[in-house]
Amino acid sequence: MQKFNSKVPKGPLTEKWSSFKDSGKLVNPPNKRKLDIIIIGTGLAGASAAASLAELGFNVKVFCYQDSPRRAHSIAAQGGINAAKNYPNDGDSIYRLFYDTIKGGDYRARESNVYRLAEVSNTIIDQCVAQGVPFAREYSGLLENRSFGGAQVSRTFYARGQTGQQLLLGAYGSLCRQIKLGNVKLYHRHEMADVVIIDNKARGVIVRNLVTGELERYFGHAVVLATGGYGNVFYLSTNAMGCNTSAIWKVYKKGAYFANPCYTQIHPTCIPVHGDYQSKLTLMSESLRNDGRIWVPADIEDAKKLRAKTLKAVDIPEEKRDYFLERRYPTYGNLVPRDVASRASKERCDAGFGVNETGLAVFLDFSEAIERLGKNVIEERYGNLFQMYHKIVDEDPYKNPMMIYPAVHYTMGGLWVDYELMTNIQGLYALGECNFSDHGANRLGASALMQGLADGYFVLPYTIQNYLADEIKVPRMSTDLPEFVEAENNVRAQIVKLMSIKGSRTVDYFHKLLGTILWEYVGMARNEKGLEKAIELIKKLREEFWVDVMIPGEINAMNVELEKAWRLADFLELGELLARDALHRNESCGGHFREEYQTEEGEALRNDDDFRYVAAWEYTGDNKEPKLNKEELIFENIELKQRVYK
Ligand SMILES: Cc1cc2nc3c(=O)[nH]c(=O)nc-3n(C[C@H](O)[C@H](O)[C@H](O)COP(=O)(O)OP(=O)(O)OC[C@H]3O[C@@H](n4cnc5c(N)ncnc54)[C@H](O)[C@@H]3O)c2cc1C
């Protein structure tokens, strides 16, 4: 296995982060003012990093493609954020959060990073409370917690079903303070189109102004990507429509490793697909599984009647219901991790027990909780989610159970980073969902917000100084340098190429086909033959795209179709890498379920001897096979076991 320098500090697990903080290099205040940092992204990871670095005294330029940082996809996060405060006194600890996260990720994450995440989790809550984030409180005034999948304790802090929004408002407030002070310059409606590398170090970006279409150049002593996940490669997902892979894909093509692209999270509780013309799926938060019970009819005839609409859920008596998660996993019940719950729902639907017209739905039922707690308590806890469901489906979930089905939700894969969150390109960092760092093959609920804010508020502000301390003598560079000119010319050439195709099919036509291929062959269940087929189909689709896509409008103007085509061109390449990664990984782990590798009970069967590594893919040229590099995962503190939630 290849030797990777993941820069994990030596010493016991519990002391690694403090020893890094004690010994890492720092930049003194006057020198901080001489250093420019570019941050791409204003979601929780990017906004928290930008605010923190500016507060420290660095000059920050921050970019997002939306009209406001507040529209970053993070705003959609509903359920909550984890931390090991142990307020409920139910036995939580930093070690337990670490353990649950490693186990939840099916033993495919780096121990040191995950331990640090658990360690800083409590500080995040303090920081956010200080910002005024209105977390739910108990009668006593203490912050309230609820449970999420894969944990036996309640460690999830929340603000109704709008936790992401409230946290983002907190980070945005801090960011605005720094904008006002002149330490941060914000560029909204600006999309990063490429990174500029000079003498093997990231030194800037080429950005497209989405309002004028102009290309612009920006210099930074370091470049930080916080550009979110790439779940939209599947076309239908719970992600915001704009989420894309382009920033991380462009840097992959400049030499940054792309790690574990096949680890995709399919979330069990989403509103089922209801038609061919749908372009977005809606998540019903995992928090609902605290009180909602998942079931299908025990009798297949009842399922048929439900599908034919001759029977209603409420008319099926208790003894004829199959609470299949409680039956299969009595210890965790409805709170098994997402990958496990999704597969179990799929299994029931594939066996003919699906409850809606398409046969691809199961019930999420609150009748027992409403009876036990009263409607007002359920409304207090999940009111906005119930309202959202009611509006979309036109059925009252207080009266009839919700119908749910798994959908693409989160991508654990992303840019490979070391302990300091630096990619293998010097001075190029990746934070939040766009890196591969902490969730292994399956992310536990409420851990993405924790990771994004940990990276931005508490990790990068230390680690980036370790690099920048050696850059203080580097003067600001001119953006007229040949590297900037060349990068800009390349971007322009790609845009001109796209615009000159003038084909007959819309961007969405191709995107939808890509999504169909990926969902069919690289979705919840994968096998060798299907993956080989997917690779061929994607290659063909890519060729068709490049001769037949139609992009109306102008280059030098606002052009939403051009933006979409630009992003889809990268998705069409990423889709192939995703399938390739899934094909090479001859095991099942977390969100990656290979049908050939399962236990007799249909659970994921890992192969630790051969696949206990991070697959870090290296670009070798267009239409060439990428090179696979392997970072061995060393477990010194946790014993590898088959994941059991029974
Ligand atoms: C519906 C839903 C609910 C969720 N609920 C929860 C939850 O309750 N708890 C939890 O822990 N996790 C949850 N998640 C996951 C979590 O929301 C995300 O993983 C997290 O918010 C990602 O944050 P981020 O800062 O990494 O990226 P994002 O919030 O996606 O931000 C990305 C930023 O990058 C910018 N950007 C991207 N590309 C470019 C480019 N080329 N140029 C310029 N700017 C660019 C965007 O403009 C944006 O500002 C949920 C996810 C979904 C889909």
C-alpha cells in the first residue's frame, strides 16, 4: 500500500489534537495582515471559516454562486447537530461520539480526524449559543437533545426543523461583522471555474461573474474549498438544485486526489418520487424517527389494496402491521443508521409490500406518539416538517401516516485531505461536505453540520497557520502572471466550446439520463455487471452531450442554462469515476452495497483484509483511466467488527 503523508500527529489518540495545537506554527498579527486567503463557499463550512480567519486578522475573499451567502444549501438542514455534551446524562462522552461515528461509517474513516471532531463538538455548541442560535430548550432552560440514527444516546441539538438555517444565520452574522470591518470581501454570484497553481502551490482562482459572464482572476496565499456535496450527480436528490461538483472536479483535474467517490448516502425518509417531471426530492428529517414508526402491511394482499386505494393505512389493525426495523433491529429499532434503514425499506418494497401506487414507499406513522404525547407536543417538535409534508403531498400527517422512500442525500466522498484538511496540492484546503474526511462509508445523522462547523470554526484556523507561517515572505502576486492567463484562457475555451455545440437537447435532458443510469446501477444496490454497464452508458451519454446539447443565451450575460451545462459536463465525468470506484471496491460497506458481498441476512459484508483503505483517485488525462492510490486506514483504538444494530 502506498505511503501517504496524512500528517497525523504522533502520540495517543486523545492527545493528538492538543499536541498539534501546542506545536503547530502560528502567524503573528502583523504578518496575518499580509496574507490573503480565498474561500469558495459560504455554507456552514465556508462561512464559519471565513469569519474565523478574518477575526484572526487574515484578509479573506469569499465567493458563492448564490445571490446571498444565506442561500447556501446548509440552510436546508433540518434535524440537528451532534455534540457530546451529555446534557441528558444518558451516558454520552467524547469517546462514544467518536466510536459511534467510526462504527456508523463502517470503519472506513481515519481515527484521528474523527476523534478530533468529537472533541471539538462541544465547543461548537458553545460558540453557536454565544451567537444567539435559538436551540430548543427544556423547561429548566438547559439545551434539549433528541436522538438520531446509530446512537443509543440523545446528543442532537436542534432548532425545531430548521437547525441549518439557524446555524447559518449565526455564521452569517459573524461573517457580516467581518465584511463591515473590511476583513472579508464577499463576492456573491461568482462561480469558481478553476484553481491557479504556481510552483506546485495553490495561488488563486478563476471565477465567472454570473451576472455579467466576465471571467475574473483572484490571488490568494492559500485557497480553501467549502463547496458542499455532489449528490445532484443523481439528478434527483434532496440537495438544493445548485449543488454541484465543479469546483472539486476542476481541482481533481489539476492533481488533487478524489477520495471514495462511490460512498453515497441514500436517506430513508424522503417524500417518494411522484412523477417524470420532478426535478427535486424532499427530505423528511431523520429526527422524525424519534417518534415516528416505520411499517408496511404484514399481509401482501393489504399492500396490494393500499396500492389500488381500496384500503387505507388507518384501517389496517396493529397486528397486521410489520414494523420491520423494530423487528429486524430491536436494539436500535427505528433509529438504525440511514444505510441500514434505507436497505430495509427497499427490501420490503422489492418484496411487494410497498404502499403507494408505484410500490416504492413505506409508512412513517405518528399515531402512537400522538396518543402518548398529544398532538401539541408533536407539533412543537416537528410542526414545520408536518406542514411541509402536508403542502407537498396534500395529506394531513397528523391523521394519516406519512409515506416515505429512500433518496440520494449526502456524499461522504470528496477531496482527499490530510489531518490539516489540506489536499495533496500545497495550500489547497477542503472543508465540510466537499472533503472525504470524517464519515467513512456512511454518515450518521446530524454529523454533517458538526463537521462543517468544526472544520470552519475550530480546525482550519489552526491548521492553515501551520502552512501560512512559511508563506509570510511571499508577496501578493500579480494576476497577470502566465499561470493566471493560461487558466483563464482554458476556462474561456471550455465555455466557448459548450456554447458552440448548438445541439437539439436541453441540459436537463442529459442530466436526467445520467441520474437514471446512476440510480439504476450505482444506487442503493450495485453489482459488477451493472457497474460495468453504467461506465459504458455514461461514456456514451457524455459523447452525446458534447455534440447535441443546446444552450440558449449569451456567454457575456446571465445565463442559467450555461451554468447548468458547465456543471453537468463535470457531473458526466464524475459519474464515471463514481461507478469505477464502486466497481473496484469488492466489498459492501456503509452506503456502498455490492449485492455480491452480503451476509445471509442481507447485511453489508466488509472485506477488511483487502479494502481497509481510502481510495484516492488521481486524474491522468481526459478519457484515460484514473490511477488508484490507497491510504491504509489504521485502527489502533477501535476493534473492527461487523456492524450490528440488532
Ligand atoms: C435536506 C437536507 C437536510 C439536512 N439536514 C441535516 C441535519 O439536520 N444535520 C446535519 O448534520 N446535516 C444535514 N444535512 C447535510 C448538511 O446540510 C450538509 O452536508 C452541509 O450543510 C454542507 O455544508 P457545506 O458548508 O459543506 O456546503 P453547502 O452548504 O452546500 O455550501 C456550499 C457553498 O459553496 C458554494 N459553491 C459551490 N461551488 C461553488 C463554485 N464553483 N464557486 C463558488 N461558490 C461555490 C455555494 O455557493 C455555497 O455557498 C442535510 C442535507 C439536506 C440535503
